[in-house]
Amino acid sequence: LGKTVTAIGVLAHADVWPALVLCPSSVKYNWRAELLRWLPEQLSKAKVQVVDKGEDSLSADASVVIATYDGARARAQRTGELNRFRA
């Protein structure tokens, strides 16, 4: 298995939500597709948010938020709103 699928398996096994996925910009939508593929009972499109811009608001209903490393760092320094994530 690849790293993405392994990480999804760990996330599903831990059953700790909400989760924050930090990855390069080029694979954000691949992460979303793989999450929906491997966890269809736990997640829907509405429950997986991909953050495209730093000013995007984070959905309180999202079980998984996918963001870039730099975007998350800047958001954490600016707002501290990433503190709600458990995994």
C-alpha cells in the first residue's frame, strides 16, 4: 500500500475526528478522492473540505480538512483555528 492509503487506514482505525491532512498543493484533491474512496461509510463530499485559499473559512461540519503545509502554518499563526483538530 502507498502512504496515502496507509494514513487513511490509521485515521479510520483511530476514529478521531475532525482530522487535518497537510500535504503539497499538487495532491490535495487526490487526498480527497482517496478519502472518499476508502471511507465511504464515514465520509461524504460535504464532510471533506479542501482549503484552496488562505482566506477560505473552515467548515465546522467538516470531518477532514485538507490544506497545504504553508497555508496551515500561516492560518495557525494568524488565527489559531487549527487547534480544534484531534488528528
